[in-house]
Amino acid sequence: MQVKVHWIIDGVAEMDVEAIEDAEKNVETILGKLIEDNPQLVDTLGARAIQGKAYLPGSEEDKDVESS
């Protein structure tokens, strides 16, 4: 039987950096290495995209709660 599984990985990383862009770059580097070291993420699990956005605590977090 052929079936499809739609999966989502959701996470929030906290790190101490000088600039928001540094946090985004750190996460991008880590995730890029994870994909490079684990080709089954793309080949078997069909990963198509990973995206994220850095924000200061208390800013975007509050908006997400209010819009729920």
C-alpha cells in the first residue's frame, strides 16, 4: 500500500549572540551540517525546506500567542 506521511519538525533555539543575524547563521550552519550528514532526510523522508526567523524574546513570541 502506498501512503504519504506529512511531517513537521518545530523547534526554538536559544543562544547568546551579538546580533540576530548571528543566531540565524548559527542555526543555518547546524541544520546544513545535519542534512549533509544525513542524506536520508531528503532521500527517504523527502525534506524540501527548512526555514526560520530570529527574534528577540518577548517580541514575536507575544504576537504568536495573540493571534492564536
